[in-house]
Amino acid sequence: MRLLVIEDDPLIARSLEQALTPLGNTVDVFTHYAQAREALQSGQFDLVLLDLGLPDGNGLTLLAELRQRGDTTPVLILTARDGIEARVEGLDLGADDYLAKPFSLAELEARVRALLRRSQQRVDNRLTFGPLAFDAGSGVATLNETVLDLPRRELRLLESLLLHAGSITPRETLENRLFGFGDVGSNALEVYISRLRKRLDGSGLRIRTFRGLGYRLEEEAS
Amino acid sequence: MIEVEGTLKSRLAVWLVVTVSALGVLLLVEAYFSAQRAAERAYDSQLEAAALTIAEAIQWEKGQPVVEIPSAALQILATRHQERVFYAVLDADGHTVSGNLDLGISPDWRRRVSSQPTWLNDSYHGTQWRLYGRELDSAGWETQDPVQIWVGHTMSGRDALTEALFEHAVTRFVVMVLLAGILMLLAMRVALAPMRRLRHQLRQRDADDMRPLEARVPEEMREMAETLDSLFTRQREGREALLRFTADASHQLKTPLAGLQTTSELALKSDSPDAWRQALTEVHGSAGRTSRLASQLLSLARLRHAVEASATSRIDAMSLLHETTFDWAQRDVSQAHDIGLAPLPAAPQYIQGEAWALRELLGNLIDNALRYTPPGSVITLGAVCHAQTLELYIEDDGPGVSPETLEHLHRPFERGGRQDTEGSGLGLAIVDSIVRRHEARMQVESAEKGGLRVRLLFPCLTRHEER
């Protein structure tokens, strides 16, 4: 996986490089708008971490340019501007995620992993999270290379959770995916979740409930 | 935005010009007619004098009038101007005894003259004439038939006199208007002098000089001067508050930074990796606290010193609550806690407000709950609809707060008697500011399960109400 970091603060740039390299990636760091622009035009990257306040230009322009070219490389915006307007503007321009400074490296790593998974899926149409994998083409889910024989709805549930793995999948999203837009009982979803939980027992993965919000597929805390 | 709309001078000038010209027209018309009357009176008496002179020259011979027109009479008639004159002496039958022009005195005129002397205007060969006729009765012992004496002249003498008189009137009027204009300009300069002095004083002020004004102004300007003064007072207060806040803030920031400095300094002196690790851990924690403090100070400053109230809009509190809780549940700091949302009312609930401030409000409350409760605590957010208000609440099952401390929790830098946590004590002060901005109420009370329950009561918007 090849990552591009565009960040003008040398301290942050260095720690980003150090934190992201162990994830099995090559990390290119650029501190200026002009260099970054050139790199983006020539290279193929799996993920771009973009700081908005660059000394010689605005990161948002770079993002807009990238998307105008039809490049769908995932972009994670880093910025000290915490205002919701800046955030919405970034996401509107086609950023995939947004992290306000200061951030913890653990959170950054989690988001990068999630985005890389999405990037991977773009390439080979496969979703993976730890020992769990789902091939969207054939519709086959595997756990530790063993095929999981799942009924249709559980398979859909697994796919949705995998798509958002590491972050919360909203309850409404799951219900729509499983039952369509019709009215469903409040605990219908819970039934399928608990079935899936049993399947994942002992795999090192778990599904955590966020009351009223949704579910998250995550690695079991040590 | 200052828009310049003409000058006071031009406004006054317009008023002056309008009134003066209206009055002036009336005055001049009147002056013209009175000049005409004066000229008429003067020349009519000349006609009368000429007629009398002729009358004295009339002799009677054998009952017939005989007249030798005296040259003095012609002199009187002729005036200084190129005047044509007319005279006629008629006997009782209307036959001309003596005369120079055949002006054709009609019998009707003769009848009028026989009763009293008469002035007439007539036109002859395209020229205006002024005629005077009178009848002369013989005053002797021998009764004679009366004779009529007619005299007249053209109008150029009269016209010239009228013109001269009128010209004088016009000249006087123009001189008066010019004098009035000059006086007005002078008066305006004098009257506006206090305004100029005030402007000068304001211009010379330093940007940060907020002292009250010291100026002598007329009654009409008192209100403006007082308004300026109160503006200065408000600015002074605002500036003082800002300075106080900046001092507070830098003090707040200096403390953790000093900690960072000493910790790292000690670690650099040491050779033991264990000490380094220990110091780094402390530095990491302190850096996190400091940056949180910085962002809290920023939002507090933004709330307190917002010059213009940013636009409020109609916000669906339910989706805002959902969004914010969802956002916080994802965050790293929340992973040790069980954050959740109680079932919400299905319909959107609208309140009037600023979305960023409301997010900040909920975020601070969640952040507080996370920081002041032990790991594993259950934090629940929810909403309840009342008749007039919408209640948003957050409750936890942590240790709670004693009733005495509940009262002054919202003061800045107050930490509910706890010095053990990482908080700055700014969270509830921010919350308090936002609550007041939204005309809402906040109630902090003990929750049923023993923790804290913060209730925010917002005025409800009915579905159609737009403020």
C-alpha cells in the first residue's frame, strides 16, 4: 500500500510517517502544495492524507482537482480548523474522512485502516477485516480461510458491517439493508446480530453495540 | 455603512432658494404694478396741468371760443421722451376749435367728460395713447356754451418711468437675497462649529482611547454626544473583558506548558530509559490536555466575543443529537465508556439556534461525562418533549456531585471539587454561555441511578413558526 502524506508541519509529518510505515506501507511525505500536486498527477496512491493549511496553497483546491480528474483515491483530511463548515466543505468536495488536529495516533491509524480497506475493495472487490473476508463478486464470506455458510440476511449484515469495519455502522443503514425500507420490529435486527455474534465467537472479532446508534465490528480488546 | 446624502449647506440652500424665489416672484409682481401706478399718477397729473394751461388760454369772441395754444402746455405734454402729443379744443357741438390730430373723440366720450373730467386709454394708428378730457364752463357774467379740452400723449414716458422704478426694486431685491445668502453661510459655519470641533477631537483620538468625550456641544447635539460616549463605554468594557479573558487564558495555558517544560527538561538530564518513558507518558497526557484546553478557550472566546450574532436557523434537534452522539461514540476517548442514545421521538423536533454552538454544547457535556466518570460507566443521551419546551438530557451512572457543588458548577475553572481529573473546568462555563445564547435553561441534578443528569430545556418551535 502506498500512502501520500501532504503536511507542512515537520513534526507532524515525521510522526505520521513513523506511525503509518509499520502498517506495511510506503509513505511519501510532501510539505508543499506544488510538490504534492506533481506527485498526485504522476503517482498511483492508495490513500492521501491531506493537510488543508499549506504554505503555498489550499489543500481543498488540490482535492477538488483530484476529484475533477475522476481520481477516486481515498482522501483523509487533516486540519486544525475544527469548524463544521470547513468539514462539510471538505466532505462535499469528495474527501472520504476528516480528522481535526490535535488527534491521537491510535485514532488516525484506525481511520487509515478503514480507508485502506475501502481502497483495497476498489481494487479487488474484496472486503477484509482481520481473519474475516468477504468477496463481493462471488458473495462468499470466509473466516480464517474457511468458508462461512451463512443465510442471505446474515451475509448482507456481515457485508455491511465489514464495509464500515472499525467504525459504527448506523442502525438505520443495517435495517434498510436487511429488511428494506418497511417497518421492522425493534429487536428484529438484534436477532440477526446475535446469530452473527455466535459465528464470530472465538475468532478474535466481536460486534459491539452502541445503544440507539448502531453496531461496530471490531477486534477484541486485549 | 455610511452613505453620504448631500450636504447640510445644499439642503439649507435649497430651502432658502425655494422660499426666497416664491416670495420674490410675489414681491416683484407687486413692485411692477406699483411702479406702473406711480408712473401713471405722475403723468396723469401732467395731462391735467396741460389741460388747465390750455383752458386759461381760451378767449371768447362774440360768443365763440378762440384759442391760441400756449407753448407751455405743449412743453408739459411732450415730456423728455420721444413723445407724440395730442390736443383738441371742441365746442359744444363737437366741432374742433383747435387741434393737431384727428383722434376722433366719440360722442360717448364727450358725454362722459361733460359730467366730470375723464382719463381714457385709446389706440390710434397702432399706438397706445393716454387721453384726458375736461369741460370748461365760462365763468364770466355772460353765459357761454361749454367747451371741451382734450389732451393726450403716447405711453413711452410712462413706460420708461415704470421700467426705471421697477429696475430699482429688482436691484434692491437681488442685493437683499445675496446678503441673506452670505449671512446664511456665515451662520451655518458658526452653527456647525461644535460639530467640527467634535469631529476633530474624534479624529485625533488614539484607537484604544476609550475615555468619555470632553466637548462643549449645543443642546441639539447632546444626544449624539451621549450616544458616542456610551459606545465608548461599551467598547471599553468589551476590551477590558477581552483583556481579562486573555490574561485568564494565557495563565491557564502557561500552567500545563510549564509542566511540559519541566518534565522534558528532567527527562533530558536523566540517562535512564525508564525515566524517559515515564516523562514521555506525562508529556503525552499533558499535551492532550493542553490542546483540549486551547480548543475550549477558543470556543469560549468565540461565544463571548461574537461581535455579530451569527445567523440562527431552524434546527432539527433530534438529528443534531443523533449526529453528535454518533460522532462522539466513534472517538477514541469514548471507547472505555458505554455511550448510547435513548429512543428518540420519531418526529423531528425543531429549535431555533446555531448548529455549531449546539454541537459544542452537547460535545462539552459528553466530554465532561467521559472525564468525570470511571471507565465502564453508562452515559445516555436522550430527548423528551414537553408542552412548551424540548428537553435534551445526558445522564451517567458515575459518582455524581454533592448538592452544594451543584450550584456553582458553571463558573469557569470550577471542577466540582475534583482536582484528580484532567479537566480544565471550562466545559460547563461554555455550556452555560451557549445555553443562555439560546434562551434555554439548564438544570443539573442527581440522576436516578446515582450519577449526574444534565437537562437542557429549549423553547419549542411549533412546526410552522419561523422566528
